[in-house]
Amino acid sequence: MAAQQRFANLRQSWQSSHALLVIPVVLILVITVVDIRSPADVHLGPALVIAPAIAASFAGPLLTGFIGVLALAAQAIIGVFHGGLATTNHMVQLVTIAVLSVLVVFLSAVREWRSRQLAQVRSVSEAAQHVLLWPLPDRIGPLQVACLYLAAEEEAQIGGDLYAATRTEHGTRVMIGDVRGKGLPAIGEAALLLGAFREAAHQHTTLPALAAGLEQSVTRYLADFEPKDEAGERFATTLLLEVPDEDPVTRLTSCGHPPPLLLRPGEALTVLVHPAPPLGVGSTGPEDYTIDVFSFEPGDTLLLYTDGVIEARDPAGGFYPFTERTAQWTDASPETLLHHIRRDLLAHAGGRLDDDAALIAIRRTTAPHTSRRHGKIPHGGGFRHRSATSH
């Protein structure tokens, strides 16, 4: 399918280039006719070089060279009608158009070579993204899920932000994280953390134990690969989420990561969390991490994000008003919600982010069969939650 899509794109590009060739060809004809009909002391021939220059903006070197040859032939025709080709003036014009056309063709070839390099880099980064950041399914148990990744690097589609989800015996566990740094240099730490989560999520019964296991993996990695001049400066913020199938709640452990938003009709609420330090800065055991538990009813949407979203600035330096903007789309499906946020965020930042950004929208779509012995966490009037520290 990918090969067919690339072929379709190339075919469309080829057709567009050939359609645009009408512009320089018509320009050559107009200049030639006007110059021939003009007085002998009026010389419009040098303007013919505009044609290959225009062609180079959308065509490859071969088509640009073809337009250059047409421009040179048009100048020769003009010379025949205005005193012959042997005149010094026409010889200079012919040489000038020939030299400039060759230069334009060379620049077109360089541009095409750079475009191919860029396409190759993007293809590799896209493959790396699919290997590291496995696409999340649209449905995970009773949850409807959508995800979005925006890389800061112009030639990459992956950086230091990460997310993953996995099914466990009684529910779904989700991780979103942000490795210090951005773009390609942060991919190593992101790959380590993703691999560690996918394995450890099935080995630890509680989120604090899972967080402690991830801390050990990150600590071992940094001991082996952290540059000496960056000692103590490499870390990762992480948010670990557990959504039971049978209870209308969500359990959360934060390792220095921004708290999620809980979206209900007409309101966006920031979840109150008790964050532990980021992974890689010295936490040692499950007792260092806290579980925050809050209500997550059918129809509610949880929005997880990295700091590249809330720290995006407009040209005047203002931060993106994430909570206020998101409150406009609380009734939207997860996919539509992220579509709105992406468009609004890039418009706020002028089309390009200075840091990687990732978002996950999770909506509970099916009423769970609540176990009454666990109780129901109330909500209303304000956003209430309960927390417990693991010992």
C-alpha cells in the first residue's frame, strides 16, 4: 500500500509539473512575438531567461533544460528577424541565455538531489517511528483511543516524546513520557523506556512497582551510556495510567509529568496528582511513588500530553492556553478532539513547534460492571480524587 501511495504521489507530481510547463512556454511565445514586432532598438530577448527560472521552481533538471533550449531557440529566431545571428548584440544575448540556463539547470539538479535526501530521511524516521511508537489501536477494551505525535525536528517524525499502551488481566495500562532533549538525540532513551514499559507492565501488579522497575532500567542505561559532561542531566518525565475494565476509575502515578485533563461535557478539569521525581534522578523503590485515583465514568475523556503542548509559544511569546482551548471540544470523539488540537496548536505556534509534542485521548465508551465492594468515587461541583502512597 505504501509503494502504491508513493507511486500515486509521484504520478500526481509529474502531471502537475507538466501542466505548469504551459506557463514558461507561453511566456517564451509572448516574448518572442512581441520582440519580433517591436522596433529594432527594443530588445526583449534577455527576458527569455525568466522561463527556465520559473520552470526550475516546479520541474526537474530535464524539463528545466528543455525550457532553456526553447528559450535559446526563441532568441535565435528573434536574432534572425532583427539583423541576423552574427551581430555582436545577438551573440552576447545567446551566450547569456545559454549560460544562465545551464546555471538554472544545475541549481534544479541540486534541489532535486536534496529533495531525494530529505525524502529518504523522512522515510527512515517514519519507519523508526512505527518500530518504536507502535500505533495505538482505536479500541482497547472499553476504551476509545486516539494519539498524536508532532516532532520538532523538521526532517524527523520522532523525537524524545513517547507513548505506549498494553492490555493486562484486569484492564489497560498506558504510558506517556518525555525524555529530556528533543529530536533524534533523544531517540535512544525513548526506545529504552518504551521497551522497558512493554515488558514491565505485565510483571508488576501496582503502578508504584512499575515506576520503580522503569527507574531501575533508566538508571542502568544512564550508567552505561550517559556522557560525562551530562551527568545528572538526563532524565525522563513519565505518566503511568491504569484503567480497570470493571471499575469507573483511573489510577495514575506521575513521575514529574504534567497532569492529564479530564474532559466532561462543557468542562476541562486538570487532574490533581502527587508527582514523584522524574525517572533517572534517584528514586529507588515503590514507596517513593504515589497512586492517585479518580473517577472515570462512561463518556468521560482523559487527555494525556507532554510539555511540548503547553509550552508552545505564539510569535508574541505567549503560551498555548491548552485547558481553555480544549474545553471547546469536550463532546468530540478522541480522533476529532486531537484533530482540533493539532490545527489550533500549530496555528498558535506559527506552524512549527520548538519542542516535540505528544497527546493521547482516551474515552470510556462502555459502562463497566462496577464491583460495589470497591465503591464509587463521587464527583460533582468540583473534581474530587483520592490518593494513596504505596508502602
